[in-house]
Amino acid sequence: MTDVGRVVPEDAGGAWEMVVGLEVHTELRTATKLFCGCANLFGDEPNTHVCPVCLGLPGSLPVLNQRAVELAMAIGTALHCEIRPSTFHRKNYFYPDMPKDYQISQYDEPINVSGWLQLPGGRRIGIERAHLEEDTGKTAHAGSSGRIQGAEYSLVDYNRSGVPLVEIVSAPDMRSSTEARAYATELRAILIACGASDGKMEEGSMRVDANVSVRPGPGAPFGTRCEIKNLNSLRSLGRAVDYEAQRQIALLESGDAVVQQTRHWDEGEGRTVALRSKEEAYDYRYFLEPDLVPVVPDPAWITAVGAALGPLPAERRARLVALLAGAVPAVGEGFPDPDVGVDAEGSPGVSDAEREQILTVVDLGLDGLVVAAVAGGVPARLALARTANEAATDAGAAASLDPGAYTTLLGMEVAGTLSATQVKAILSDLLAHGGGDPVELARARGFEAMADAALVTVVREAVDAHPAEWVRYRDGEEKLAQFFVGQVMKATRGQANGKGVVAELERLARE
Amino acid sequence: MARITRDEVAHVAGLARLRLTDDELERFTEQLGTVLDHAADVASLDLAGVPRTAHAMAVTNVLRPDEPRPSLDREEVLRSAPAVEANRFRVPRILGDAP
């Protein structure tokens, strides 16, 4: 109730309950479009990946992309759906983003139905369906405002026309904007882990529409819903859902009714607006696409797609939790129970900061580096911190890092051969060069391990230069150790090993 | 009773962006009625036990490998467009939102 309470005016007594369902469209990471061999590429020159099929020229015929079907099945498997025989329909409408004047989509027989997604907190959100369809072309509105309303004409690029999409429709199971964001975040992580999507909301390869309604309390009949479009980030999703619930509550409390309609989120204004539209209820005249035959996945095919699926984010997070708890990874070991979410109560000993690190590392697909480093003897907390805080700054390069080189580098920090500062510098070299030998890179940077004798001299100089601090340290003020480490680091420009400095201080104090 | 009314034909014509004259509305109402009569004949057959089909041919899983093929030349494509600007198709102002 706490999340719901946030959107409810004080005098409403927190009685209203928000109900949210999400429709997520994800573009699939295929080489080609859904029904033709044109390249599926974002950001190229307009109208360079078009052919008679995706331009809707007369006489052209669609042929279904096998990889797109398999990615849809992978998504269905990851979302615990039933994978079924399916058909394609034509959804007829006139709009210049669709040159055929219909969109080919799955209608009453989608490939995936009846699944669920588990939020990291443990709650399960129902998945009604996840079906295949084609994307539309991209329109830009010319004119003074640059928006649809007031535009003088529109310009169309058909590179995106026919790009494969999967639309994932949740049940109306979410009860707060926090849950809606958690669902979208987890779904995005799953889609990335499946290899189905790059999950880039800002580039439009993952698009979220929210159905929002409010009701007087749990168990009451659902209220009239509005569909919110134009949510380009998780932040927009959260803000828009809260705004819309608030708007509906205000309407109902002043005795008005909510009108079922599609509304656009205006990020700048922070509100949803109904678009002027002549007919609210569209008549799409769906009928079976006569140019395509049914897709009937047999059990062997479904099993093969499932077997090719790597471990999903929930399992991978649980594995990192287990590593922090002292588990030692072994080759080919099974994964721990994925139902142990990272913020479930069953994860004692994981701090908030570590939970964030785990989420980051798995989201970026860098957990393999952590597992490899721990298997190579690096303490789990160090491996996790270096991966989440340093490697993650260039996740693209980090994802292709050789785990062996990464383990060697962190091992040099553990052994005290390199300081933390030096390890971070060499890691940035590895990321910038797309790999390399950490030992060679350390030599190239002049990061020879600081000889013990040299270190002893520098520590002695720091102590001599700060006699008052030294006395306080020697008399038991341990935090001053960090002061001396700082002095030594300054003198050596970060080349000293912090642990070695502390060890030398302790030795001097005992003298 | 007729299987389809003149108003229904006018509605469907509107959805298909067809502008029909009164004579044409009359004629198509009659023709579409005949088509629907035929469909009704088929629908009246006893098909209990006959599995439902989604296509005239008993074929499933017609798929192609995910391999790129050359696209059309852009110059050639845009030459067929009624209007072009910045290598995009220029189309009339769009009222309302995409459905």
C-alpha cells in the first residue's frame, strides 16, 4: 500500500488502488526483417533497407524468418509461456507508416500464451500473451511544431517497416508505478539475456505502453482504463503511471467518469494528454493472412530452443549472491534456486550497495567475469566491486574481455603486486584496446611492483614529515593509517600498494 | 432479410477509403449479399469432426533462413514516389494518431 499511497491525495484516505498492465514491444535482434531479406539495422540512411515486400508493392509475397520465430519461442520459454501453434492475421488500417495498409500480426492464435514473470522482490506478474508482428515505418512530422498536431506534411522512412517485433502483454497485475518499473526492468533484462533484444528504450527498440485504471480498493471491479503511449524511459513510465492514476482519482472524486482513451505522455509537461482522434474504436477488419501458413512448433523444436537458452537474470543474480555467501564456483556446476531473489529475505549478508552491484553486473551481462575471477581465487566482493564499478563503465568492451586476463589482473591486486589505482588504470587500458596481457600493460605503464625497500623509504619519509599524526597513530588512532596511505600515494602518484603501506606502518609502530 | 444493409456497405467502404456513388452502393449491397449467401451455404454444412484449418493448403512452417538479401536501389525506389524530401517519402498531413 505504500506505493499506492504516494499517488493518492491525503484526504482520499489512501483508499484508491492503482491497476497497471503493460504492453511491451521489443524489436528482435535478427539479421533480416520478419518477412523479407532486407537488413534489420537501426540508424542507417533512410529507405536503404527496403524491397517490394516491406514497401507493400503489388505481387510481393512474405516469407517468415525462422530466427524471428525462434527468438519469439525463446521469449515464451523465458516467460514460462505455453508455446502453441499460431497463425498470422492482417490488421487493416490506413496510415502512411504501413505501406501495405495492413500490418501482419498474430491475433487470436499467438505463439506464446499464459506465462508469468517474477519480479526480483518475488511477486509474479501474469503474462497473457507474447506474439509476433511486424514493425511499422518511421514517420517524421514536418512543420512548425515538429509534432503530429499542426504538422504540414509527414516524411516516411521504411527501413523499420517489417522489422520483427514481439509484443508482450502482461495481465493487469501491477499495483504501483514501482512495480510497473520493476516489471519493465526485469523484462528488459530477460529479453537481453535471451539474445532477443538490445533493450534500448531510447532508440525505440523496446517500447512500453501502460494501461492504467483505479478502483476503490483491492477486490473491487476494475475501473475504466486509459492506455498511455510515448514512454521512452523507465523514468517516464513511472511518472506517467503516477500522473495518470492521480488524474483518474481526481475525476472520480469530483463525480466525473474516466473515458476509455489513448493518451500520450508529455515528458516536458509531466502530464498525459488525449490525442484528438475522430474514431476511438478502430475497426481493423482482421482476417487470416492468406499468404502465410500456420507456424506449428513441435516439441523437439521447442526443447531445442529452450536448451539453447542460457541462464536467466534471476538465476544469475542468485549465483552471485551465493558467491558472496562463500560458494566456490566449479566448472559445470548447477545454478542455485532462482526463486531466491537478490532482495528476497533469503539473501542475508548482501548489503544494499552489493545488491545494486549485482543488478548492474547481471543487467550488463558481466556476471561471467565475476564468476571467472572468483573461480581464479579473487575474493567475491572485490571481483563484484571491480566489475560493477570499473568494468561496467565500458560494458560493451567489458563483455568481450577475456575472463582469464581479467582474473590475472584482479589477482595482481589481491597479491599486492599492483595497487587498486594501478589495477583500475590497466583495466581501462584493457577496455580501450579490446584486450591485452595485464602483465605487459603494467610493464608498459611503468607499474613495476614497487620494491619493498623503496616502499619502506617512502613510508618512513611520510612518518618523519608528520610526527604529530604518527604519535596519534602509534597510540591507537587506527584511522590515521589512511592519512599515511594518502601521503604515500601522493608521493608515489598512486603506485604504492595500500595494503603494503599499512603493513609497513604496523611494523614501524611495533618497533 | 438481406444479409447486409446499404449502411453497412457504406461503413465498410468508408473504412477502405472508397468513395461510392448511390448506384454503386446499391449494386455492391446486392453483390455482397450474394457472396454472403454463398458463405451461409458453406456455413450450413455439418462440419462436426472436421478439424479447423487456417489455410487452403495443408502446409505449416514455411520458413526462410535469417540471411540478408540485397535491398532495392534507393534512387529507383524514390523515383516511384509521388513526392520526396530528404530521401524520405513525403506524404500529406496526418490527422490523428497512428491507430
